[in-house]
Amino acid sequence: MTERTSSPAADLDRQLADLEQEIERLRKRAREQSVSVDAELGPLLERADHLRVQIYTNPSPWHIVQLARQSQRPRLLDFVGSLCSDVMELHGDRLYRDDPALLAALARFDGRPVVVIGHNKGKDTKENIARNFGMPYPEGYRKALRAMRLAEKFRYPVISFVDTPGAYPGDEAEERGQAEAIARNIQEMSRLRVPLVVVITGEGGSGGALAIAVGDVVLMLQYAVYTVISPEGCAAILWHDASRARDAAEALKLTAQDLQTLGVVDEVLPEPFGGAHRDPDATFAAVREALGRHLQALREVPIEVLLDRRYKKYRRMGRILEESTQSAQSSQSTRSPAQDG
């Protein structure tokens, strides 16, 4: 087997990880022994900052995956708390139980009523265990659908925040109809008679993300990702080697810029240098401005026109495949008998 050499980006990652480990070791020594380590710490901090600039000036898809998964990245409750007022959470799907991995709520955005739904990740181990790491069961998606139908009844716009590795894949989720719940949500959102705005804030993983990601406008933070499968899962399937996740991330076209080019995402929202966790307030401001602008525009569109636009928007996705098929058929039809012979 040919040994693969590490990429320059991987080398930078390792150098930064080693530096951060050494910085933490020095800080721990300073705390425990009450000694000054400034002379040793200064050059290390300067070198770490230089490496971060090298990495984040033009981050690779794999670096962006790491930013999307950053544990201190703003979560759903951070966005809702900053952007909305008069938040009243809705619980349960009226069929089985309440799923803490998915939040649904009535709220006000810019003083006007909206329905908010979103994946509810935590920031530490305790929160993530309580919320199943933001991976909903079927009842979570059914709760979201109940909230969206309530929005339709009262003609409130829906704001959906996407941040999940994927729907929970356990046996009990499958037994309770995970696939049906996801498919049902996609179907119902495609024809919901109110404006839908989606914001992908972190990980947009597979059907677990799609189940609440059908929108008239899909916004995506600069360092979020949106993909049919995780890079690790893709690498394990294609190459039987999950360690090639970096290669898979390159191939999957999962970054915001790639997805905007493909027409899957409508607008990319800027993040502070180094990621949203570096300056959450700046991130909230960017999301607030975009949401306000798009919601105002959508409110002015007649509902039948809105539904027609939504339908055509999703029908256009995959058009490259359709055009190449037509081109191949056209080429085949113009071949002469001599060429075929």
C-alpha cells in the first residue's frame, strides 16, 4: 500500500494543536505553582496567532468542517435569545413525547409574531447528552411539523435553524418511523402556506437537516456545512478508511460557497475571522439583518406566487444532471449509421 503524505494544511493543524497543548500546559503550571510564565508564553501565543491567520485566511473544506463543529459555536438558544422576544416554547408531538433535541416555539422577531424551530445542540457534555447531541427522534420532527401547522393557521412566518450531525439513527427511532417523519416534513414544508426562511448555522447533516430545511430562502453562515453524509461516513464507504475524511470533505462540496454556486443556498452570511464563536454578537447582527430583509420581502409576495416559486426553486436543483442527460440523448440521436457501425 502506498503511504499518503500529509498535506500542508494537516501540518498546520498539527502545529497549532501542539502549540495550544503547550500553552495550556504552561497556564496550568502558572495556576498550580503561582509562578509567572509570561516570558515563555508570549512567543507561543504569537506563533499560535500566526498559524490561525494562515489556516483561516483561506480555510480548506476540512477546516470549515472543524469550525462548524466547534463546541463553543453559537447554538440555537443563543440565536433565539439574541434575535427574538416573547419566546414561548411548544412541547411534544401529541403522539409520543417531547424531544429536547428539537425546539419549537412561538416568538416575536422585530416585534412581529413568528414560529421558530431548530436543532437544539448543547455546548458541553451534560447539555449534549440531555439533548441527544442535537439528533432528533421522529417525535422531534413531528413536533416541528405541529408548530409549522400552527404557523399556517395563524399566518405566521417560520424561521428554521439547522445545526445537526443528522437524525438519530438508533433502532428505537427507526421503529417509531424516522424515515416517514423526515419525508412527511419535507412534503409538508414544500406546500406550507406561509413564508419559510432557513438558517444553517453549524452542521447541516443529511435527512436530519433536510427535515426542517425546505425554505423560500435558505441562508448559510460562512463556516457552516451542509451535506448528504459526514466526511467520515463518506470516506468509510468510498475508501473503507474514515481517516480520509479530509479528502471526502473536498469532494462533497459541503461549504457555503460551493452550495451557493450550486444553487442550494441563496445567501452566505459572513462570520468573524476564525469563526462565529470568536464574536457571537457580530454573527447575530448578520443573521438579524438578513432575516429582517428576507422576511419583509416574502411578506409582500402573494401566497400562490410564493408556493409556485418554492416549487420551481427545488425543481431546478439537479438541473446539471438533466442537461447532461439531454445532451447525451441529443448526441446519440445525431450519430450517423456509419458512426454506429
